[in-house]
Amino acid sequence: MASIFFQPAASSTKPSLSFSSSSISGSSLHHSSRHVAASTPLSVRHPVSCQISSSTSAPPSVTAEAKCQQKDFLHINDFDKETIMGILKRAAEVKSLIKSGDRSFQPFKGKTMSMIFAKPSMRTRVSFETGFSLLGGHALYLGPNDIQMGKREETRDVARVLSRYNDIIMARVFAHQDILDLAKYSNVPVVNGLTDYNHPCQIMADALTIIEHIGQIEGTKVVYVGDGNNIVHSWLLLAAVIPFHFVCACPKGFEPDEKTVEKARQAGISKIEITNDPKQAVRGADVVYSDVWASMGQKEEAAYRRQVFQGFQIDEALMKLAGPQAYFMHCLPAERGTEVTDGVIEAPNSIVFPQAENRMHAQNAIMLHVLGC
């Protein structure tokens, strides 16, 4: 079984990643968090192996027992800490292999994926399509006008049809119920590429990025400043699995979903704070995180939100309050000059572009997991 640990790099203040000499296989995906870390640069001493399982879809009369064994990726807290940390470890391994130029690892060869986009996105499409292709698979893009899921055809019918053609389905949709229905009626794994409620793939990429730059996710202080949206919900669900300090600083009336906040607190794993004071919130932060103030589908509220969110812009002064150790993160796209200044996003401690790259690597590991590779 492979182990993974950090040791300080001699020429850098950032941690470096090393693996034990034992070979890494698909079964090594589950490890305790004390072995899980990643850094820049990454190195894998031995090839990653993967035993490819059959891609044959279950018949129409799939049993309830078989469906219970289905592995969808819908919410981070559907999984335990060991599994989440194992997926992050696998992401670091496969990332290193890809960046080395080695293209011999082809676990998705002969497999296809349908990508449903009710909401358009550059990063989600390119990261999923490129990642699946680099690992040997073929991804098909289905845009808003290709399916019109829920309008031209019911979600349950879309799920049943696509799961007879494909080995995996990824969907980026508005209503969270749509992703739940896709998973319920599909006979192949479904990956949540984003809903109005949560964005688990983004937060997995964020966690990988934090591990690379800080050395660990456990025990860090992550401060989100802005709207209590689907990104915040996913951070809260991660905090229900992995222990760290999460703070959401938002204007009154824009707090995250109360039930999700309560779920994270009741887990008793992380320290959770919801505040309306960004200046106090960022003090001592390891990461200061932002997102647009008006998400897709809320653009008609943009002018109103700019007024309400005054004082919640992440600028150089706010980052100075956080301290020199604080990194800046943003899930992108960013409206420079609105929720974040150009100076902050271009500063040396901004890691938004490594964060964007890690969408592909985190998602590759998620797909490896749900496909049993």
C-alpha cells in the first residue's frame, strides 16, 4: 500500500510531496488523512495502475440492491473522511503523471461520458472533457438546447437513455433536484458538475490546491467573503467531513442555507462561523476566498447586490488584515473591480490559476473513484 507524506523543500518555504516506494494501485485510493497531502512540484516515483471494470450498463430491471451500490458524486458529505482524502491523494498522483507527459495511463479507454450543460461554463467543460480524454475516454457535450431537460424531455427519461449509451454522466444544472433525479434513474455514475445548491467538484479542486500550497487542509482557516451561495454550501459540507475552521462573511440577508450550516455544525468536526464582519473574519486566515456577487440566473440583481455588498470587496487592505500567510482563491470567473481588485487577483499570493487547473485533476480522481478504477 502506498503512503504519502510531506517534507519541507530545501529551497522553498512550500511543502514538497513524496511517495513511498510501494507501487500505487486503484485500491490504494483509501488512506487516512495523516498520509494525504500534495504540493508543488509533485512527483510520482512509480506508475499509477488501474484495473478497468466492465462498462456494461445494468439492464432496465436493475435491482434496488444494485442501485444502492452505485457510486455517484453529488455531495462531498456523502463520503467519509478517508474516501475524500483518498480521492485528493489520487488526484495528486494522476496530476503528476499527466504533467510528466506520460500518456500510458488510459483507464477510461473505450469509455464515454455525456456532459449535460443547462448552465454554460468554460472551466467545467474544458476540464472534464480534457481530463476524460487524457485518460483515454471520449466525452460528449450536450448544451442547453440539445436536451432542454425537464422541458422537452423529462429528467428521468434522459437519465435512462444516456445511461444506456454512456459509462458516466456529468451534469451542470440549475435545480438541485435535477441532479438527484439523474442519479436516481441512471444506471451509471452521475457526477454533480454544479447545481444552484452546491458545487462539490470545485471544492475538491480547492482542497487539493490548499494541500499543495499549505501542506494540509486539516486545521486551516478558510474565510469566504461574499454571497452565501452554492460554493459556501459545498465548503460547509466539506467541513462536515474534514476538520478545519470555516468562516463565511456575508451581508445580512445573504447568509448560506440555515439547514446546511446546522448540518455542518451538528457534525461536530469543524469550527463554523457565519458573520457580517469581513474585516474581523479574515484575521489569521490561511485562505481568503471569493466568488461573484451575482451568480448565473441572478444578473438582474447585479446592480442591487453591488450596493448591498459594499465593504465586502477583497482588496489589498483586507488581505493585509488577513496577514502575509494568507492565500487568495476565487472559483472564477471573476468580476475584477467588483468582488475582488485586480491587484489582489494578480498578487504573488493569489493561487486562482493553479486552483482552476486543479479542477481537471480533482475531477479525474472523482471519475476514477466512481468508475471503480
